[in-house]
Amino acid sequence: TVTETPSPKTTTTGTGSPPTESPTTTVSISTSGQSSPESTLSTTVSPPSVSTSPVTTTTSGVTDTGSTTKITTSGPTTSGHTSHITSVITESSSPMTTTATLTTPTRSSAITTTTTLGPSSLEPTSLPSGSTTPMSVTTSGTTATESFTTTSGTTSSSFTTVTATTTTSKVVSSGSTTTSVPPATSSAPGDTWWLCNCTKAVCIEDNIVQVIPIICNPPPKPICTNGLSPVQVLDDDKCCWHWECDCYCTGWGDPHYLTFDGLPYSYQGNCTYVLVEEINKTIDNFGVYIDNYHCDTRDRVSCPRTLIVRHETQEVRITTVKPNSAEVEVTVNKQPVALPYKKFGLSVYKSGINRVVEIPRLEMNVTYNGLAFSIRMSYRLFGNNTQGQCGTCNNNTADDCRLPNGTIAKTCEIMADHWQIDDSTKPQCSPGLVPTKAPSTTPGQPHNGSVICNVLLESVFEPCHHFVQPEKFYEACIFDTSILPDLGLECSSLQVYAAICADQGVCIDWRSHTSGVCSYECPPDKEYRACGPIKEITCKTSQQNETSTEQVEGCFCPNGTMLYDSGVDVCVKTCGCVGVDKIPREFGERFTVDCQDCICLEGENGIVCEPHKCAKQDETSCDGEGFYEVNEVNSEDSCCPIVTCKCNTSMCTTEAPRCTLGFEVYSHIPSGQCCPVYQCVPKRVCVHQNAEFLPNSSVFVDKCQNCFCTNEVNVSTQLNIISCEHIPCNTYCEPGYEHQPVKGECCGRCVQTKCVIHTANNSTLILSPGEFKNDPYNNCTIYSCVNIHNQFISSTSEITCPAFNEENCKPGTITFLPNGCCKTCASLDSPTPCSVRQREDFITYRGCRSVDRVVMTECEGTCGTFSLYSAEANSMEHSCSCCRESRTIVKDVQLKCPTGHSISHKYVYVESCSCQDTECSLSQSSETQSTEENDKVSTLNRIKRAISLTSK
């Protein structure tokens, strides 16, 4: 066993003790100065059969590497062949030297002394028995005299078998650093124990101890299938190291995955899935999960939304606040937390653009930035024991598509569906649904994203191509450009590749080469850096001399400033104080915040505050109705309110009066008072029948007037005057009617005052009561009008003419009587010579009629017409003479038409007549006879009609 406790300086002295049945001697060695944790020193001596001398061991002196050592002997000796043997061990693994001087009186002894230095072996030395001369032995070097090599990883062992005899010793330690090997117990053959970290002792038999120092040879560097560089890991013996390929899984875009062993695939599920869990559970409630959602309008591809890390009693969720952005929020057990967060062996902090979940005991960290995630785990702890969408971590891609039942799927896209878990927030998701199909990636038109993707292959990323091949990320970038050309997801491929390059020690400033497409906006007090520290230096860590070379992109404090604290995101020029107001303060600065007078002091407490002291104010008395005291903010000192008097009218007792129509309550508060004074004042309105009317609005007084409210005020009533006008009336009436007022009506109505008669010829006659008028087209018809009990009755009368026979009239002598209806003529008995005869009558032509009677002339009279029998001719002889016009002229007359317009008409006017011979013919007699018969019938009909009308 080895126990180390640092001490400035220690001296240890050992003395002899009575012998035991099977004793062993433990030599304790003390060191002074600072010791190296890798340097251990032990001396093991097999016990002698007889011993009476004490053993004294002294450690002293600190010298440079390679210095000589003092040799001292002390203690009594026994008689006989006694030898004093001094063994000197020099340790040179650090800038100090530890010297152990051992004096042992023995009879016959073989002493083996071994000193180990880190992962190196020392040359064992065997002293002969019976020697009486002090002998100084210094062990150094890394090669044993007798050795053999065993293949065990990368470690070889060199050992020497020795036999030693010495006396038992009682060790009295006054120091604080003790190395004690082996324990003071018997060991059976085959038992092993560590003399120090890198030297092992094996019990052979018969007190023979085999000492095996460990020799380390650098192992060959393997190739990691995930493309990352292997890391050096100490062996279990803490002496040698070997190479391991860390388990590194990442996902980004829509989304693309790289398994722990570097196998790429894309998966478009929109449920919650297992990224990594243990196959054989060794950690309680451990796993990493991803919540995906469809991030395009056609639900073809998915993007990460929430990363979930479970460890024992805690569940960390990092959720994207805004889709396709780096804005995220962190909750632990569904409660928001502030970063950095550390509890129960789990910590969450911000690193550049990432949020990092770290579990140091498990040597793992998980990062997420809203667009991409990564999981890094130690192969030593998780090798061959991971499953989920990140696959199995064993540097072999053949079994990365492992299903929950242990079988291997044909593709990881099929495998990914099987790692779906129940999520109460996604009822549409259920384990065992139809596998998700990836969208087709038929190339379309070239897109700006393809230009962005080419940056991966260009000189910008060329320094990283030797460490990590860019092809997988280029293909993922092209996929994102083809499927979602407008979401800018192609930037995530470049971002993830740059992050992996930074992990390999190659920092790429790539965003400035994307023409602003993949730019990253920082807060006003921060600046973007592609290569910033993974943990930004703060005022508290600036003195810790951290030497981490890992870099990450993100927003960092500008040059000349530093982050005040990991939990206080404020950049400061000097490390003073930062309070809840996030304002940097310098040491000694006094300020007031939250009504506390504070001072920034250098030391652990930082800001020290005490309640703010207010200046004394004059007493304020709030007398008077309605006043009360109130505290107001002081513009000069917001922490010290000012007591003022405020008015609350609800505390007033005077009530407002009730005013009549047209008036309203007017209130005013006199100066220095709180409660109002009331009075009724005119509202400047009109009032009619208990209603108020605004100026220029209409007022209904009656239906015969149009009234409105004016702006004029009646001095006596203080009300506005109502102005009225009689409503306009339509006084036009049809012929026969007159407009007369009617009681109950505003405009009256048309009342009949005459008879309206419609004649047979569609003409209209208007007759007053008692008036008679002939038909304009038939003088034998007379119309009359009478008023009987306000009923206007029209009557029609027909004139009955005396018998009249035109045959008894001389031709051309027939005329009308003065009534215009009955005819008269000159009898045949009174001969009339042929002459011009005048008469007056209306001329009618095509419905148009002369306005007045026109003087017309005609030839009338008898001529010598006879018919005699001629015996000589034996026939009738005829002599016919006709009274005819001998001279005529044409005259013009104006005719009035029913449509109202006039036309000019020409007619023949006879100026002279004479008897003129004409041919006598029978046909003319027959025609004349027929005409006369028609005239008789017509005359008879007219007489009958007249008789009928008269009887009526």
C-alpha cells in the first residue's frame, strides 16, 4: 500500500523489534520538498532468521537531479560475523532528489532495493552476504539486468527474483509522507501487490519476491472510422497509455446524422427518438433523446426542436425557441434554469453558440445550438455499450444500424424508426408505425445554396481536409439545398463541419465567405469570433491560468474586455462589480439601485448595500373636503417619495342638481378646493315637446311645415329658436279640376269643378255646369253639364231635323240651318240660273282641320237639259247641259292637326260658272240613281239616331 501526504520536511527513524514467526520488514521513506505524484519509492527486505540489531532509516537532504548521497550507519551490532550494509536509493523524477540511507546489521542477507520513476523500471541490486565494508548503491536507468517481455496491450514487464534476510523493524515516523510496502502480513505464493504505481511485487516461494517494473512502449496510432483523431488514455495501472477512438455522434440540418462510428444517414421522422442509451444498463435513468418536427410546408423533412438528456434524477431539455435559429432555452425537470447550472454531478453551461450538458463522472458532454447537436462519450466507459440512432460505439460501422432487439437493420433509416419513444405531446406518434420515407432528391434548378455548399470543398476549409473529409457534409448540404432551398439549412452543414474541425485543432473562419447567407448576429456588446475559447475567460477565472486550446465559434466580449462571470453575461473593462442592474461598477464606486445605497468593494462580498436614506421633508396637512395624502415619485430621488395632497371627488358630499330640458349641469372647482361647484347652464339646443334638438337638426312640429333648430337664442328662455317653413305643394290639376284646400291636409287636393267629356272622335270637351256645346265634328250632337249634389253629370243630346228630301231641292241650293245640323234648300219649283254660290265650312284633310270656317264657292243652277222622243229617229234624243266652273283659282289655308302643329293646304276657289253641254248616258243615270239611294239610306239612319237620342 502507498500513502502520500505532502510535508515540508520529514525525518523518519526505524528501530529493531523482537523477532516474529514470519516477519517482514517495511522500510518507510520520507521526502522533503514537493514530490511528484508519479514518483514512488519502496524498499522491500525479506526477514532474517535471527536479528538483534535495530534498523535505522534516515531521509534527509534535497539536491538537484543526479546528486550524490550521504551514507550513515548507526545502531549497536552483535558479535560474530556482522555486516553493516547501507543501501542508498536516489529518485530523480522531478527537480528534487530523495535519498534513503538504510543501515542493517545481518548475518547473512540478500537485499533487493527497487526505485521506480513514473512509468520506468529500475535496476535491482543484490548485495553479497558476509560483507563488512559499507557499500553505496545508487539505482538509476530503465533497463533490468535480467528481464523478459509479456504482451499485454502496450506494456512490458522486467523483473528480478531475489532473496533477502533481515531483522524485523519497528518504524517510528515523525513525518507525513509514508510509503509502506508490503503490508505486515504473510503472503502466499502467487500473491501480488504494487510497490508503487508502476512496480509490482509477486510472492514466489520461500521468501522469494519477484519485482516487476512496468516498461511502456508507445503504441501504434489507430484510424478512427468517425474521421476524428484518436485520444490518449491511461491504462488501468495508471502507468502506460493507449489510443482510443472517442464516441462522437452529431446531427444537423433536416436532419443528417453521423453515428458514433461515422456512418452518415438522413432521417425525416417528426417524433421523439432515442439518440443513445446503454445496452447493458449501468447508469440509472441515462439517455439522450431528440424531438424532431416537420420544418417544411409539405411535411417532407424534419428538423431538431428539443434535445433531452436524462441522468439519474434530472432531465435537461434544450429547446429551440424560434425555428431554424440558435435561440434556445434550457429547463431542468421542466423548470427554467439560469446558466451555468450545476447539480448532482451534471452541469449545463454556454460555450460560444452552443449550450453544453456535461457529466464529468461519465466523461461525456452533449452540445446543442438549435440547428445541430453533438454527443461525445468516452470509449473507455461506453465502448460496445451504446444503442439508438447514434449507433454502437466500437469503431466499426457494420453494426451501427442496431435495432432494439439486437439485430442489424439493412439501413440506418429503417433503424431510426425503431427508436421512437412515447411522447405525450405528440399523440400522432406511436412506436411501431409505418417507417418514414425520405423525400426524393431529384436535382432541380441551381440554387444559391449550391454555391454555399461549394465552400466546403474550396480553399477556406482546405486546412481541415487532412483531418476530416468534407464529402459527407457536402452531400448533406446539397440535400438541404434541393429539398428546402429557402430555409437556409445548408449553413448548418458548414457549421457542423467547422465545429468538428475546431475539435481537431483546426479553426476555420468560414461565415465571411458565404456572402452574408450564413452570417451570425451578435448582441451589441459582443463580437463574433470563429475561434473563441470554449470557456470564455471571466474575472473569476482569469487568475487560474487555464491552458485549454479547444476553440468554438460564438459571440465573445471585445478585445480589452472580459466576461464578468459565467452566470453574469456582461462584458467589463475592469473586474469590479456587477449587480442586478447588469451595470459594471469599479471598486470604490458608490451607486443606488433598488433603493439601496451600495458600494463596490474588492473582496468576496463585492457589492455591499444598505437602505437608502431620505432627506427630511416638511409636514403636509391635507385639510379640506375631498383631499387625502398620497406618496408621489420624487423626480430628484425616486427612492424617496414626496407626500402630497390629492383630490378624490368621490369623497365630496355636494350632489349635482337636476336641470330642466335644454340645460345641463356645469361644474367647476375653485382654486384651492377639491369639490366642484354646480350650476345649470344652457346647452344651446332647441326644446319642443319634451325633446332636445341640436342646432341645424330638423324638428317635427306638424306635417305641413319644415322646421329646424337654429343657432339663434331666445333671450328670455335661453333656448335656441325653432324656424319653420310651409312645405312646398304641387298645385297643378288636370283640366276640369281646381286646386282647393282640404281640412287635415297640408297641400289640399285637386277638386272637380267642370265636366270632362270625351267625344266619339277622342276629343275632350270641358264644360262648366249649365254650359252646352256642339260636338266639334257633329253639329247634331250637343253636350251639356250639370252639378247635382257636387256630382258633375254630363249629357249628350241629338238634334232631330224635319223631313228633308234633297230630290226636291235644286242642285247646289242645299244649306244647313243656323244650328249647323239640319239642312234646307231651294225647291225645284223655283228655277235658279247657273251661277256661283258661296258657302262657309271647315276644311278637313288627313285629320287636320281649318281653325275657322273657310269661304268656298261652287256652281249651282239649272241648265237646258231634256230628253225628247224623235219620231224620225224612232228613239229618245237627249240634250244635257251642266252648270260647271268656267274660271278657278287656287288658295292656301292653314290646317291645325291633333298633334298641335299646323300645315298649309291648297284648295280650288271657283270664280265663275256657266252651263256647258255634256254627253248624256244611261250609265250616268244609273250611277246617279245609286248615289241617290245611298243618300236616302244615310239620311234615314241619321233620322233614326236623332229620334233615339231625343227619346233618351
